Amino acid sequence: MHKKVHLPTKVCPVCQRPFTWRKKWASCWEDVKYCSERCRRQRVNLAKSGESSS
């Protein structure tokens, strides 16, 4: 059995929560920035709202 405590982690820039490596990210772990699709979409929405208020 695998020990999940030994998996690499990152911090999501949107929600500031740590997230761990997943098997589906095995080939692109360096490119993964967000913990979920929801955070990725929220980042896009925050960027658009920031442009209109500037």
C-alpha cells in the first residue's frame, strides 16, 4: 500500500489551500497551478473583473 504522506504538494494561488499530486497529473505536474477546475475558472473571472475596475 502507498503512503500518501510522501506525495508532493503545492499551494493553489486562488484558494491558498495545499493540494497533493494525483495520478492524472503524473505527466504534467510541473504545469499544474490550480487545485481544481473551479479555482482555474475563478482565476479567469478575477482577472476579468480586475481589468474593468482599473
